[in-house]
Amino acid sequence: MASRVVLSSHHIKISAASPTSSYRPSLPEKKVQREKGRPISGNRSRRGDSIGRAVSSGTGWVEMGNGTIPGGDQAAAGGTVKRRGCTCSKEDFLPEPSFQSWGAYGKAMKETLPRLWDRVTTRSMDQKELTEVRARSGHEMKRDLSWWDLIWFGIGAVIGAGIFVLTGVEAQKVAGPAVILSYVVSGVSSMLSVFCYTEFAVEIPVAGGSFAYLRVELGDFMAFIAAGNILLEYVIGGAAVARSWTSYFATLLNHHPNDFRIHATALKEDYSWLDPIAVVVLAAVCVVAVLSTKGTSRFNYVASILHVVIILFIIVAGLTKADTKNLSNFTPFGTRGIFSASAVLFFAYVGFDAVSTMAEETKNPARDIPIGLVGAMTITTVAYCLLALTLCLMVPYQKIDPDAPFSVAFSAVGMDWAKYIVAFGALKGMTTVLLVSAVGQARYLTHIARTHVVPPWFANVHGRTGTPINATVAMLCATAVIAFFTKLDILSNLLSISTLFIFMLVALALLVRRYYVSGETSPAHRNKLVAFLLLILLSSVAMAAYWGSGQDGWWPYLVTVGVWFLSTLGLHLSVPQARAPKLWGVPMVPWLPSASIAINIFLLGSIDGMSFVRFGLWTAFLLVYYFFIGLHSSYDTAKASATAAVDPVKGLEEGN
């Protein structure tokens, strides 16, 4: 029996290979594999990869016996390899059997409903995400990051356009001086999410971040919906920061931001100010991001230290010009203004999830990730509150500039020279945000592509740099297109929706992880878990909907909060935890994850209706793509891998 392998970077011919035959490399093959750093242990790789037989990694497909499995770059015994270099052929993007012919595609489309049910009800396994799925990138990412790197990555990822731009908009028009409390609310919500992310990142340290976590706990379909919003979050976040970069660059040169933009009158007003500088900045960031993760870390480390020095300067110098009278009308827009601003200012905390995607590259995930994530978020929250307080003490909230609030504030109090330091610090902060975002978003896309829900070409990791070049370039190109056309206020609202939605799902997944294990949790406890989770979600949605309606009255909040509290208490008392964290766990489960769900959903109720319309259109696009492409490619990948597995471990999927 002969088999043929078609890979993204090789043609491999395999002769007389059975799908379950043991593979023992010859001495010359061992030498070649040793030189390339590949496993030589026969039909099982050193990473425990259950597909380590004819192939161990990559994005191609191997047709063998009764199964077609995701392929790699390592041939079986007697195989011959023909190098093709980097290509963009059909096999690189749609190598799955469902797309080999129009007839095969038509057959797959007829099976859409049973395939969808399979993807909705099937959950991945921790070990598969750590071994088999990760191995599809062809090369390992380099594990050379410590907790010190992660803290500075977190600071560099978060402190940027949010504090230096959105603070002015929200203080002047939405919350007034109470924008300080808005940052506190957003910070508490973010810290709860950080705890949830940390437990997952320690237990499943892979580049996929929340996508991998949701695949394991909520199934393939929900993970895909989250994945689409994760990618949207990064594209929009990067575009918003890139446009803000132009604004502060203009301030540094004593110009109005639109002086450096091109006004295309034929386009709608929200999309008519074209920003070429943002595109150039993103291109430069892309080059740095693809060269080396450790090199990026060193640059970010130095730049973030400088950033902290400038933040301290802003706080100390600004407080010398403080006037407490500016806080006399502390809540001019009431409580509603505080929470409305919190929903938007959540944008300022976006970025810490990028640090969780670097778990695959940390030396000691159990130690480094908790210190890195929690430490970075603590420093960021304190810095944000102090910066917002300083700004509101320097000038009345009505006079805060919406484009460059800190620079203009220093000019207003007679420290015109200081605005250049502020502008430089803002530019540096935004640059590191873009850089860390570029690193994080590429790793998300890489792991998503490993499952073939998007084309596996994006999963390739470069052998020399150890970075996902294809994913990095693709994501930053998409970001550059959005940054070129779209205004900041549109971007920030849409970004907050996607982020809050994802954080809510991660908290929900953590509760599922702690209270449900397939085959161990009894049906009675499973049903109670589902009922309590539904009550937590519904009470949170009802509270957010009533808040969003703008009506006054306290009793609906009393009812919804009461239902949330009793549901969480019922979960705590009547459903035993089925799994304890091995290395690091969220404290006070189920209370902290449940509170994270409620706060994230509540903040969603403060976002404007048009942003939800845009969010709905994006979700509709995701579903169309999934039903026509992503469903069938990921289904083929999961089923073929399980069919071809030869090790006596569980198949690719755990099941219901």
C-alpha cells in the first residue's frame, strides 16, 4: 500500500506505511532529524504527541489507510522529501478532504447539521492542546520568558491610548471627575478576569489563550465565536492605538491631528479621515514582532521603564498644579455616567490577555504567569486612577481636551514645555502597546489555525526566529486597513463589546472546568450546574438590560442581584467541585468567576446601540464563514486525527 503526503512546505512520498505501523528511523534519518531538532523516538514524539508516527507537526495532510490526518514536516521511514519553500497553494489554505473537489464539498454541506451538532457538543482535552494541536505549527516556540518579562509585557500591553486619549473624552462628555471611579470599576472587572485567565494559562500554557480555554470547556463552536471576537478585539484595538499615535505625534510637533490625515470627502464622515502615519507605524511594529519574541521583550522592558518614569513625572508635576475646586462637582453626569464611562474605558485595560498567549513561551508557567499577570494589572490599575485624578485636579472637566488631554492640560496650567514630555511618553506607551498586541494577536491566530478552523497556513512557526510570521503579518495588515479609515470613538465602543463578551465566556468556562468533568460528574449535579449557570447569566442580562433602558427605580436591581446571589450560593452549596487546580487556582470559587460574569455583562448594558449593531453584523459574518468553511475544515481535522491515532490515549476530543 502506498500513501501520498501533501504538506504546506514539502511533498513527501510514503511507501508501504500502515496507519498503525511502528516507525523506526534508520541511522541516516536519525542524523537528519537530530540536526533539525526533531523527535527520533519512533511512533511517539518527546512532546507526547499521539500523532507522532508518519508525521509530527505542520499544516498539511497525510492520506494513510483508513484515515486522513493533519500532517507535518517529518516523513516516515523510507520517505523522500522535496522542499517547496513558502507557498500559497490550495493545500496551504484548504487541505482538508471536504475541499478537495466540488463533489466532496457538496457532500460536506449536506452533513452540515450533524457536523454542527458534533462541534457544539465536543470538547477538546488539555493534553491535546498542549501536544498534538501545538505540534501542528511545525516548530516549537522558544521558551525564554520569565515573570519579569511578563510583568513588563503586561504594562507595555495595557498602558497606552486608553489612558492618554479616552480619559479626556469620557471625563469631558460622560463622567466628569468621577472618571476616576470609572477606572476603578473597569479595573475591578479586569482583575476578576485576570484571575480566571491566570488559572487557565497555568493549566493550559499554549499560545491560543482564551480560544484554547474555551475549546476545552465550552466546545469547538463557542470557541470559534469567541475566536472571531478575539481577532476583532486585536484588530480594532491596534487600529485605535495606531490612530491615537498620530494624534500625539501631531501634538509633539504643535499640529492638529487632522493636519497629518487625508480628508476623503467622498467617504462618510466617520471613515473619511485617512491616516497614513498609522499604517507606517504598524508596518514598523510588524517587522520588530516577527524577528524575535525575546528581542521584543527586551525592547519592551527598556521602553516600559521609560514609560513608568514619564507617568511618575506626569503625576508629580501635575499634582503641583492641582486645584481641589475642580473636583467640587464630582459626578455631574450621575451614576449612569460613571458606568457608561467604565464600559468604554475597559478599552484601557485591554492587552493583559495578550500576556496569557505567551504562556507557551514562559520558562515556568506555574510561577511566572500568576506573578506576571496579577502584578501587571495591579500596577496598571493604580497608575490609571492616579493619572485620572491628576488630570481632573489640573483643569476643570469641561476644559479637558478630548484628543490630547494631558498635553493640553499642562499647557493650560503654564507648563507648556511639559507637554512635549507627555506627548513623547504617550507615543512610547502606544508603541509598546502595538508591539505587545502584535505578539499576542499573532499567537491567538496561530493556535486558532492549528485547529484548522481558519486556514492552517497561519499556524506556521518560522524555524529560525521561532515566531509565527504568517499570522503576524496577516493580523497587522488587517489592523492597518481599519486604522487607515476609522475614527477612534467607533473603534473603542466596538472593542469594548468584544472584550467584555470574551471575558464573560472565560469566567463561565472556569466554572464549567471546576464543577464538571465528563464521566465523573453525576447527571444530577450536571443538571444543577446548568440550571445555576443559566440563572447567573439570565439575572446578569436582565440587570444589564434594565440599566441600558435608562429607566429609574431600584427594585429591578434588587430582584436581579438577589437572583444572582442565590444562584451563586446554590452552586456553591449543592454542586461539589469536580476538579481542583493542579498548580494555581482562582480563590473564592464560584463567587469571583460569577462576579466577573455579572460585571462584564452589566458593563455591556452601558454601550450604545449602534455598537451592538456592528457587533451583530460581525457575528453574522462569523457564522456565515463557519457554516461554509470553518465547520467542515475543523470537523475533518478533529475526526481524522482521532481516527488515525495509534497511541492508547484518548482521541483528539473528550466528548460531551
